[in-house]
Amino acid sequence: MNGPAATLLLTGALFFLVFEWSGALAPLSFAGKLHNAWFQSVTLRTADFNSVDISGVLGPTLLIMLAFMFIGGSPGGTAGGVKTTTIGVLAMTFWASITGRNEVIVGNR
């Protein structure tokens, strides 16, 4: 697993845990909360399955879920979305723009 994919998985699980700890994840044990948050983070970008009642999630959780579904998976996979590489290029272009550079420079290239 590469860095950006791991970052997306970890942040997705963290956001889901934080926003839904007392919401959709409330009836679960501690381990159940961790497992379900991780599962939701993985599946949002790939298969869009759910392991908790999605109709009961909070607004911020829904917004994060939509963002992760928009991003989708990495190239070469069957996941939908605009792909992680496209989001990476957009993020690097945005950073170059706000730092006043005319070129995108990553890793001294």
C-alpha cells in the first residue's frame, strides 16, 4: 500500500470514528467501532458497501463519505471516482499556485 492510499484509509477511518462514535457506531463494542470505521473507510472508495445504518449518519460524516466516493480508488483498480492520482496532481497544483510557483515541483522534479 502506498502513502496516499494509506493516508486516505487512515483519515477516513478516523473521521468516521470521531463523527459517529456516539451515532451510527454507538451500539458497537470498542473493537466493533474500530472494525466498522476501517471497513467504511475502505469500502467508500471501492465498493460502496456499508456495515452500519447509513441513513443515521451525521451531516459531516455524509460530507466526508461523499468526498471519499468522489476520489475513488487508484488507477488500475475497478473503483470508481476520479482516482487518487488525479487528486494528488490537483493538490500539488494547488500548492504550487498558493506558493507562487509557475511549475509543480515534487521530489526536486
